[in-house]
Amino acid sequence: HDQLCYNLTLEKKLISLNIDENKLFGICLGVPGLIDIENNRVTTSTVIPIDDNNDFYYYIKNRYNDIPILLGNESWFSAYAEKEFGSGTNIQNLIFIDINIGVGAGIILNGEIFTGSRGLAGEIGHISIDMNGPRCKCGNRGCIETMVSIPAMFNTLTNNIVSGRKTLVKEIIAKNHDRITVEIIREASLKKDELVLEILDDSARKLAFGMTNIINLLNPEVIVIGGEITKLGNVFLERIKKYIEDIQLKPNKDKIQIRYSSLKGNTVTLGGAKYVLDNIFEPGILLDGIRF
């Protein structure tokens, strides 16, 4: 039943796009979750409900057995899109940080997607920035994801409103805390709301602390921030840059570009499509870890 559903979904998509199946070069599956690159399965995901024994890769592989099928973390392909199409030329070392419900990353090292030995590289959301911080669902404490993700920001704001702090957000949401959005936070920040600016500043400082660890470990040329968090605008980005400038190693000062993603549309499909084509026309040059 699952096999039929997955394949029918793909077939319907091809029909809706008016694409002849015989013209397919390959299929790239970008998933928001941990990828077992040895068995081509999604290990776990905090975004989509998925069974531990999922075999959808093989369902699709069996159906489209004459073309390469690629399964990977969606942040890998967003990072690849930034390398290929983002602002900046000939970038070979780049980190794409995706901040939404969770926090993940795609890593490009020496021009190649870096997955690590088992496909778990880039899980920066579970880098701890406070050993005594709140417990994360992964079992660690003080993970970036528990302290800087969008839900973490919403929770901090909600707790402050409940405790009696004054803020424009309280008037906008009319006591319905589920109405808090990134856009509302941005609007309040532009109006110099004291509580919102305090929360943004604290979140930027924590994120900068985590990003500095990554910079010191991997020494990228560019760090690109993507996801819903970018809707906060420059008020958030400039604070991140300021805190990183204050604590980074001297040789890195003014050398590492930190910016929001400038790409429009779905960067996962953009990067995934380009990655598949590059592997077809120049096989084996991009990534050892992922197999077709």
C-alpha cells in the first residue's frame, strides 16, 4: 500500500508538471531528518511523521530503476544550491544553517557536500552552548535547537508575557499565544519593543556563540542562514554579526561572510536537481558518502 502511494504521488506530480517520465534524468529526495546513508533510510525526523523501517527510497528505486535516485537531508541540497547559485563566486567552503521548527545545517567542504561517515554531519542544532541549559529531546542539555529555534523564541516570549512583561505583541495576539508569528516579532522589533529586542539580542548572542564554534572547527568562507528565521530581517542578522565579531579569532575578522539566503523559491529542489545533474555528467566527483 505504501509503495503504491509513493509511486502514485510521483506519477501525479509528473502529470501535473506535464513532464514525460522518459525524460527524467534522476530523482532527488530531500528530507528534513537524519539520513542513514548506508541503508538509504530516514532515521528520524522532528518535522514529518515517519516509521523507523521506512522503505520509500526502495519503492521509488524499484519503480524508476533506470535512473539514479538520491536520498539526502534537505539542508545538504540547500547548501549545494547556495554554493552553485547564491551570491559569491567560486565558493568552496560554505555552511548553510536552516532555522525553522528545528535547526539543521548543510556543509560544503572543498566544493563537496560533507555528510560525515554515517550521514549525521551538520546536526548543529544539537551542539550544546550551555552544559547546564534546558534538556533537549536528544538527551543533551543546552542544544542550539532548544535555545534558538523559532519555537524556542516563541516560548521565551510567551513566558515573559504570562509573567507580566509589557510588549506590543500582547496587544496584537489578544491573549492567544498561538497567534505569535515571526512576522509579528519583526513588526514589534521595528517599533523598538523592549522585550522583543531583548529576546532577539539574547537569541543572536547564543546563535553567534554556536556559529563561532563551527567557524573555528571548519573555517568556512561563507555562512548562509536560511529558513523562517530570516523574516526577522536585518535587526537579527546584524546582532549575530556583531557578537561573532566580538568573539572570533583575529585571523578570521572581516574574512568570513555571514548573510541570509538570497535565493528565491525552494532551495532544496534547486540544489537537489543541480546535484543530480552534476553527478550524472561528472560522476563520482562530488560525494563519496551518498550512493545512487
